[in-house]
Amino acid sequence: MVKKEHCKKCGKELTPDEIGATKKLVNRGAAVYYCLDCLAEAFEITREDIEKKIVYFKEMGCTLFQ
Ligand SMILES: [Zn+2]
């Protein structure tokens, strides 16, 4: 069983991709995670920008997205 993580800001249940994105954008050792919408707001980018980054990191074989 994988432990469920929730967005620190809005409480939404997170996907592994969202956790990976938080680690990538905030800090690899991040202990709190955010959903794509809250990450986008914090970094003043769009949710689509983050989704594109996730696809990119997966293509690069980033270990945070396996
Ligand atoms: Zn959120």
C-alpha cells in the first residue's frame, strides 16, 4: 500500500506525478506536497506548464517519476 499524500494547501489527494512535481520544483527532500493547481499558483505558471514538465522529466528517465 502506498501512503496517501494530500496537498498542503487545499487538501486534495495527490497523484504520484504531483508528488514528483513538488520534489522537482520545490526541493527533492520536500516533506510536504502540493497539487498541480497550487504549485502552478505558487510558481506563477500554468497547470499545463507543469504537466509538460512532468512529461519531459519522464522522457528524461527522472527517477522521481517512476
Ligand atoms: Zn492544492
